[in-house]
Amino acid sequence: MSLIAKNPTARHNYIIEDTKEAGIVLTGTEIKSIRIGKVNLKDSYAILKNGEIYILGMHISPYEYGNIFNKDPLRSRKLLLTKHEINRLIGLTKQKGYALIPMSIYFKGKFVKVELGIGKGKKLYDKRQELAKKEAKLSIARSLKEKN
């Protein structure tokens, strides 16, 4: 498994309770662009449409040698999951506040996989508490380093 890109805001904005691995439908020029690392998951999210799951907002830069074969960088892309997994995700997202968030994109063998997180949105005070904990850990680590 070789990591291509991570969603930097996913764990900051959501409390991730579960993750799923899904395949993704891509074109040839998109794969070439992903291989050179031209993908961004920052503002991406997944939705349920017609009994299938699509990822929206994932930016895959056009392949510079692709010419007419390049697709729209922000087009919706279908995720490949079994019917059982899709039904489970539909049940979870029907609950209040749950969302499907792409956490990372990586190669598993020759295939591109997306790690989907099932999470609940964090409130502002949750984010502040998390930042305060991080700062406290950093200050403790600095003080221990100074003593040594």
C-alpha cells in the first residue's frame, strides 16, 4: 500500500467512527495524473445517489500529455462497493449528523483505493479542546527536552 494523498481536514472537522476501503472508477489520464501525485482531497465528500456512492470535490489535475482525453478535474467519480456495504452506509448516513468523508487515496497493488470515513461533524468547542491538548503535549515535550 503506497499512500498518494491524505485529506488534511478530515480528522480536524469530523469524529471518524469507522472506515471503509472502496475502489474508484477512473479514466486512463486520471490514473497517470494520480501516479505523479496530482490529486487533492481537501474539500471532497461522498454522497449517495441512485443506490450508488459518488465522490465529489476530489481534484485530479489534468494530465499534461493527455490532450483530448483529459476529463473535468472536479467531476463526480463512482466508488466501487458491494451492495451490502452500500446499504450499511445508507443506514449510517440516514442518522443525524453522519457523513461520508474521503480520508486518503492510495495504491493497493495496481489499483487505486479510497479510504472512506464515516464520521460526525465536530463542534467548534471540540476543535478548540483538541488544539489545546496538542499544545499541552508539545509544551511538555519541549520542557522535557530542555531538562535533558
